Amino acid sequence: MKMMIVVLRDEDAENVLKALTDDSFGVTRIASTGGFFRRGNTTLIIGTDAERVDSALEVIRSHTTPPVDTTHRRATVFVLNVDRFERLD
């Protein structure tokens, strides 16, 4: 199991979120600001099987717009190992 933390520009967030959920990824959206883009951004938290990480990355790549300023990025993605995962009812 992997957890992906994706920091992306606000203007790309809705397209990426919809594409990920359409592809059956569970996603939590958090409004955030900070040093990555120095403006409003969105953080997505995605829990997925290790085999689906590349698929999620491709969805993110294909649903973000290239930045106008070459010093910025489409997104910053962290992929973390998850030792334990539980859903509480």
C-alpha cells in the first residue's frame, strides 16, 4: 500500500480530482498554501496499491497544464510506504 501526497496548482485541482475519482482512486482534497508554488494550491492525498502508483502519476500528468513560468512545476508528488491501513466503521 502506498500513500501519495500531491501538491498542485489550484487551477488544475478540479480536473485532476475528477480524473482520479473517475479512475477509481480514493482521493482526499485539502486546500493549502506554501513554499512549493508560493500561491494558492491544493494538496491531494491518495491511498492506492503499489501497482497503481504509475497509473495515478499518468492521470496527474495528463490532467495538469504546463506552467507558464519554467521555474514552476505541474505538481510535486511524494510517494510513501504505508505500513498499516484500516477503515473504521
